[in-house]
Amino acid sequence: MAMIDKIQRVRLRDVWHPEPKFSEWLEQNIDVLGECIGINLSNVRREKDAGDFSVDLVAEDDNENQVVIENQLEKSNHDHLGKLITYLTMLEAKIAIWIVSEPRPEHVRAITRLNESRTAAFYLLKVEAIKIGSSNPAALLTLITGPSEETRVIGDQKAELAERHIARKKFWTALLALAKNKTKLHSGASPSTRNWVGTPAGIQGLGFGYVVRQHDAQVELYIDQDKETGDGNQKILEKLQANKDAIEKDFGDPLYWEALEDRRACRISYVVNIGGWQDEEKWPEVHAVLVDAMIRFEKALRPYLKNL
């Protein structure tokens, strides 16, 4: 059987000292880096100016996009991460590569988060020096994290969520401002990023609320007094529903009486189908209809709530 030697780790500073020696070696062996991240790199230059700073290496990919490379033969730190982002911005690069001897977990998460933004592609690599037996030392590059379809999808989802939260808060800000001029019911409510705002109905576990979705909205009485079995919520709904005809007559429109079988709570609601949080041009009309509906809704239900 042939002899098989073990891989031995060598101190990086024993191979490349001072640190610029590593950049010099990488410039001459850029294909090693390219193979590790799956990108063909060429036209490599060392110590390129970026404002008052100097980038370790700058290269190009096959689409002639600028690639900045920051080398750090020690544990990753905030200073080098800041430099990497600065270089990327100053040179309008599309790809940023950070090579370190020991990637800290917080910096792995930071690079992953940066890749979610789609502004550029960020790669974090670990470098080691190894040798086998009495061989010359060699560089071993390991990709720790980089852009992926998963991070892009997560980034898109977070951007969509942020957009939704901003729009909903604007929606509630305008609606509550209008409502406070017409009724005191929601005078204590504040705009939020959630899809609902509510206020107590004067009975524990019952609340009058507004709900908004992408293209419609509603007013509702949410019933969640019994937080164990939900049976008590069903009984409250049934007591109110016994006066369904009178309540709907006073309200002026049919209502939804929902036991919400897949949930503990129950609900009585009225849906407004003319627009939701994505229909900003329709908000004034939607808000006016919702506030009017809430005033009629509370007035129709209040006498029966007192009898519960």
C-alpha cells in the first residue's frame, strides 16, 4: 500500500510575511481564488486607490465588472469589513471578496445579510497554509459564505415585508386621523405596521377593530374572551347572532358572522371591497367608508353588548 501522509497546517505568517506578500502571491495565482468561488477573474491589480484608501487587489469578472479583494491574515474584524464596503462603493464594484484566517460568526452573518440586499455579491473565504510531508506550503481557500438563490429569495421577502409595513403604517396614520375627527372609539389607538388596529369594546376579550389587506379592508368585532377552549367565544357569538336581523337592520348592511372554526376566536365583520393598503390612490375613499362603517357598526352592536 502506498504511503499516505497527513496534511499539516503551517502558520500563515511563516509563509507570507509581511501580509502584502499574500496579495502578491494571490495576484499571480488568481485562478486559485476563481476556482474557489466559481468566477473567472482576470486583469488583477494590486494596491489600487479608492479615495484615501488602497485596495489590496482589484480584478474583473468575465462581464468586466469590478471585483474588490480584501486580504486579512488574522481573525475577521469590523475595520476590514468597513474597508471592504468602502472599496466596493468607491470603485462601483459588483463583487466583494474578503479573505481571512478566521471568520467570526458575526461577520459570517453580516456577509449573508449583505447578500440579501442584491446590491452586490459578497464572498467570505477562509485561508490556510498547508503542506504534506516535506512539501512546500500551499494555500487552501475555503468558501465560508457567498451569494445564493436562497439569500436572494430571503432578501426579496424582507424587502417586500418592509414595503408592506411602511405602507400599512401610512394607511393607519391617515385612517386614525380621520376617525378621531368623527368618533372617540379609536382615539387611543396608534398607527402600527400590523394589518389591524383595535380598541377594547368595554367587555374583556372583545374589541372593535379595523383590518386591512392588499385590496380590501374590514371593520370587525373580535371575540376572544375564552382563551382556553374557545367555547365561551362561541356562546357570545351565538347570543349576539340571536339578534342578527335587528343588528343588521340598524347597521344597514349584511354582516359576516364567523365562528372561525380553525381558531379559538370568533368575529363579526363587514368587508369593504373598494381598496386596501396597496391602493394608495383610493385611500381617502376607503378610509371614509371604513370610518362610516365603524360608527354604524358600533352603534348597532352596542345595545346588545351591554346585555351580555
